[in-house]
Amino acid sequence: MTDGKARIAWISQYPLSGVSFGAITHQYLSRLSQKYNFYCLSFGYDGQPLNIGGYVILPFRSQSEIDFYWNEIKPDLVVLFHSFFALPKVMARGRFSEPSILYIPIEGPRLPIQYQSYLENFDRILVPSKWSKDSLERDQFNAEVLYHGVESDYFTPFDRHNKKISFGYFGSNDIRKQVPKIMKAFKLLKGNKQLNLATPIHGYLDYADVAKELGIVPKFQKAYARGLSITVDKIRFFYWGLDIYVGMGTEAFGLPPLEAASTEIPNIAMDYAASPEILGKSALYVKPVTTDYTPLGEMGVIDEKDLAKVMQYLLQDENERKRLGKLGRERAKEFPWEKSINQLDKTIKEELKIGKSKH
């Protein structure tokens, strides 16, 4: 490179995959591409090198590719932005010789023990919430909070005139999201209502089969079925078609609920993990009745009857929906992307400076 910009290897999900890791990666890399040369080693991408938004997307299928990319890129800094599952695959070659940053969500109250040794290989650890920071500190790891952002000028309020009160969820087909419990709670509701799900229908569970067993007919967002990508425009239109957002996942941040809040949709969330920290008073909460262990840590488990009571309350009370929607819009404005971008930029500069001093 002759442009003088630092070269950064950013390892994460494919930015156009339609999942939060990819969407957040695109925000960071496209907004900082004028300052740095980013090479995004992308899980879930199997195509040719692609230049989009001022940065380069490369397929990342196996650990052996790292040596090849390193010889070509010669990075000045490495950033791994992903869940625990990526750590063994990326760190099989050992510690990076370059300055390295781990940006990782911690969803449970403790760091799963099988991943602890990997974290020791990074110079700096970033997390998206105080919940995640506290979780790591219980295991003697220092971390800094870098909140994600929301484009409040894009995810704007919309006049909703739905014939039925529409509940919705957008996200993965994963045990931690408790979508079957949302479906079971919806089944218990009385009134004119609709359930919209933007999620892969087939995955951890076959949601079409769950719906059939319950005798309900959700509207599935077809563009997201079977893991196909969904555009930002379609995500916004999905939120605009809702009256109430329901997210029962154990979250380390929770980007979709905050995006939904930005469009003045009231949230129903779980009183566990980072959801109360991010949504504040703009949501109604359901307390978990127990916890269950997953490879990503402990998840809160709700009772669908408790969820149904809160859903029924918002279904019947239009004034409360409006009140929470206004609070949600104001809450979302507290998480501008510009603030997150500036903080990450500062962190990158500090690590690059430290790296140069070592050499």
C-alpha cells in the first residue's frame, strides 16, 4: 500500500449476511474506510474478493487461509468481532504478532470456562454493554464498553394503521431467542392480532411446524427464510409493519429491539442480561423464571403465560403503546453511530501507536 493508511484485518461475519454481526461490521468499516484500509475476513462468504463501502471483503473458510492473507495484507492491526464460536477457529495458529483487539458479546453472567484461555491472547477487549463488562470482570478480564449504534435518522417513526395489532420479532432461529415461547404466548392472546416473524424458518427449530402444532398463522418474512440475506430497507419496512416488538433473547446488546424502538415501536423484553441497560424505561419486561446453560453462557428462560399477560396488556392499551413508543424513540437517540465510531477510531489509533512503539 502506498496511501499511508494503516492496514487492518477485521475478522467477522459477512457484512451482507443480514445478521447483526455483519450489519455492525459494515457500519464500522464503511464509516472508517477513509482513515484505514480494512480487509474483512468474512465468515459465511464464499465468493471472490469484493470491494464495497470502501473496504475489501474476503472469504474466510478455514484457519489455514490466515497465513495466506497475512502474507498478502501484512496487517498493522487485527480485530476479531464475533462470538465465542469463532475463537478456536481463528486462534488455532496462536497469538497474533500484530496488536490485536477482541470485540465480543458476553450474554451470560459468567464467561464460559472453555473459552477463557483464548481471551488472554488479545491486547485489548471491547464489549457492547456494561453487562458484558461485568461478566468478564467476574473472571478477572478487563474490558471496555463500546456500545453499538442505531441510525435514528433512518429508522424513523411511521404512521401505523394496521387492521390487526401486529407483534413481531426479527433475528436468528436460535434457542436463546425463545421464539417458540413468543408463539405460544401469542396463541393465548384475545383480540384482533397478528404475529410477524423475520427469521430463518428452518434452523434450531422448524417454526412452520411449531405454528402448525399451535394452530396459529404467523406472517414469515420470506426474504429472511433459510438464511437468505435481508436488506436494510426490508428491515425498516418490517418494523414499520409492527405495533409491538417482542424480543425474549438473552442479549449482550440487542440491536433489533433498539432499531424497532427508534421507529416508535414499544418493546417487550426480558428482564435479564443487557436488555434493561439498553432499552431502559422504554420497554416492558418479563422476568425469567429460571436459567438454562448454552455454549454461550446462561440464558434466561421465561414462562409464556407471563409473556402473554404483558402482550395482552399492550394489545388492549393504545395510549401505553404510544407512551412507550415515544420513550423508545428518545432512548434510541442516546446510541448514535457517530459516538460509537469515534470511540472505536480512538481505540484503533491507540493500539496502532502501541504497536509502532514495540517495533
